[in-house]
Amino acid sequence: MSEQGDRRIRSVAIVGGGTAGWLAAAMLARALGAGGPKLTVIESAQIGTVGVGEATIPPIIDLIGFLGIDLADFVEHTQATYKLGIRFEDWRRPGHTYWHPFGTFGASFNRRPFQHHWHRARCAGAPLRFNDFSLCAALGEAGKFRFPDPNAQGPAGGLRYALHFDAGLVARYLRVYAERAGVTRLERTVSGATRTAAGHLDELVCSDGSRLRADLFIDCSGFGGLLIEQTLATGYVSWQDLLPCDRAVALPGALAGPRAPYTHSQARAAGWHWRIPLQQRVGNGYVYASAYLSDEEAVADLSAAVGTPLAQPRLLRFTTGRRRLLWNGNCVALGLASGFLEPLESTSIHLIGSGLYHLLEHFPDRDFDQANIDAYNTRLIEEAETIRDFIAAHYALTQRRDTAFWRYCASMPLPATLRERIELYRGTGRVRARAGELFTELSWFYIFDGLGVEPRAYDPLADIDGTRTAASLERLRGLVQHEVLKARPHDSFFAATAPGAAAQAPRP
């Protein structure tokens, strides 16, 4: 095939390192192989990265498998711990706790999901405890962990887990992986880009005067969106009215006890604290709304909760939302360059991976077919907006009215997509979840139930053979208790390591 007739992408330039840039490099190198386009990452050591994405959700395990990485090696070098879900404290009201665990909840009877039998039993006055039917929540409360057993018929077969890790160490790990796979790294600061007559990106212009031309550009440059926004003026859709938090302060702290196998989220006066245990430290942060709390007040509140800090507080500013287009011309935005959703449900790294999986499904040639680009944008925007609704539900359904922030959250206008989900659940206990959505029917149930949304009715098919259902509830309790008793303490999965151990190179 002649050069003129060959329309394949020959080169990809990834602007920015960090987790987004190096994950893009690693996934593209893995998928496209040695015969694919030349991959180059351009990053500057003088430009810092935002390390708030230290908690993940179960698709991270599949992503590590996609890359062919040994999980134990990854855990060792990124100071990772295991995560069974999120424990929410003070969200419904001060003093109340609920879980969004991973894995299954109970078991389906008569082809009906377990939550309908849960509603029925509670309507009948049964004294049910949530953690009796969720193995992940029960293990989390006990400070224990175990891996799933794909051959098990009981709760262990439906267990799922994710990771907490040091985002800086993850970027370093993925850089080693990508460079071994043939990715080129350039230590330069990109100051801008030129455009073709058709409006596409042509060359990157660096502060040292050098230039780099590529066919496809991936913008991982952070909040500013050096290519997608500063060069292409794509535009931004703000979700500030629905998700009013616009600041965060991060503060690492010393370990002061066993590492919990879950992310802890505690509601505060104007937002929420995160607590993420790593092998050698604890990640802490306060996500808050500056309209209701000053930076100084946020730092003081978080500092009081941290105990022994290991660094100075780091302040971050953001506007929740997304770019109007996530793929514009020959530029695809990933990570913070594509938009921002606060880390309440640990979705930031998942969205990077999802953007890359969909890029591979819609990988272009140099004609950059617009219908292909439109299909990518439609799918990724739908995903982001569904996650937006899921996060907003945590605020909108609160029973708190004790501060101006929480009173605003309880009264803010909701998009029709979220209102419809809430009304369906209130009326029937059912959840409308489309195939392929990140958060399943069960995840929505966890949030609705945890925040005290009581359905007016339950699925009438749950009334079939109620006697057998009652016996099954007792059997399920016993199975969960048995698995918790057998499991090991979460801390027992991590050997004591020297502080410098994480800097070693990953195994090939």
C-alpha cells in the first residue's frame, strides 16, 4: 500500500504524564503492539500531578489483568491495600452509618433480586441487619479480607474488591511498563500547539523551541486542558449547581492502627472527608464547597481529624463538569483534561480506563471519520452523566438540615434522569439501570436504602413462597458469618517494607 493510500495512524503524542498519561501509554502499547503507531509521552518534571485518585472500584482488577500485570507485584510497588467498598458516616444524619459494598447482596429467590425480599421482610417487621447479607460489608466491619472464590456457591463466589494505592507510585510503575513496551518519553514542557488548515492539531510547540508532530493527540495535561481547551477551545459544561463542592484539601497522615479494607467517607459541615489507608500512610482529604466554608476552616477541620500529618496541606480548586466534547478533531482528552467528578465513588481512574477502552473500540485512521468521533463522545458523555447523577443522589437524598450546605443539597433542582430513578424506587423499590452502566441496580439500592429512602411498595412477586424465603434468610446469615470467621485480618496481607521499597522497578 502506498504512503498516500495508507491512512493508518502512524504516531500518537500523549501530553502529560501522571496516572492518566502513563495509563494511556501502557494500554495503547499493550493493545496496539510493536506494529502499531509510535507512542510518545511528553511530560515535565516541573509540572506536578494531582494525587487525589487513590481509591478505585473493581474494574481496576480487570484493567490490571488487561495489561498482563502481576497483581501481587503491582500491590507491592504501589503500596496498595485492598478495598471491599465504601463506608459512609454521617451522610443520612449525624451518627448514622451505611455501606456501599462491592460484590453480591444476599441471593435471588424465585428469580427476584434479593433487595425485593429485603423490602418485604422489613415490611413484615423482620429485624434485618444489612451486614448479615453482604460479605464485603461484614468483612470490612471486621477488618478482614479474602479473595473471591470463583468456584464457591455461597457469598465468597460473589465477592469483589478493588485497591487503594499511591497515585504517584502508580504513574511511576506504569511508566516503567510503558517504556519497556517501546513507548518514548520526552522530558519537555509543552507551551502550545499549531493547527492545520482544517483545524486539527498539527505540531506541539515546546518551551525549548522544539516541536513534535503527531497524527493523534491525547490530552492528559490536567485541569487546564492545554490541547482540548486552550488550543481547540472545546468549551466546558459545568455541573456546579448539582455538585456544589469546588475545593479539596489533601493531607497525608501517619498510620495509627490497622489498615481498614474500605474507603471511609464522613460527611462534614460543607462537604466530606475521605480516609484511604495505604501500606505506609493514610490518604486524607476534605472535599468542600467554598461558598459555605473557607480554605482556612477546611484545613483546620481536616488537620484535627488526621492526627500526625506527613506533609503540608495541599489545596485544589475545580469546577465539576466535563468538556463539551471529549474527542475533538484529532485530540482525545483523558483524566482531569476531560472534566472532573469529585472522588466520592472513586471513579476517576475508572473513567480514564473507560475512555481508553472506548478509544480502542473507535480507533481512527487519519481521516478521523466524524460519525466515529460522535459515537465515542455520545457513549462517554452518557457514562459521565450517569455517574454524575449517582454522586448527586448522595447529596440530594440526605436527611441533614443542620448547615446551609446540607439545606442547599436537599433543595437543589435535579435533572430528570435522576428524578425518574428516585421516583421509581420510592414507588416500587425498583431501580432502572441500563445495561452497561457502571453503577448497577444493586449500587443504586445501596445508596437509596442507606440514605433512608423507603419504598411505598415492594415487588409483588417477592410474596411467592414466603416461608422458603424466611428459611433462606437464616441460611444466608450463617454463610456470611462463616466466611467472616474464616477470613484473615486485612493487615496480614502486607509484609513490613522499608520506605524505599516502592521505588524499585516492577517485575517484567
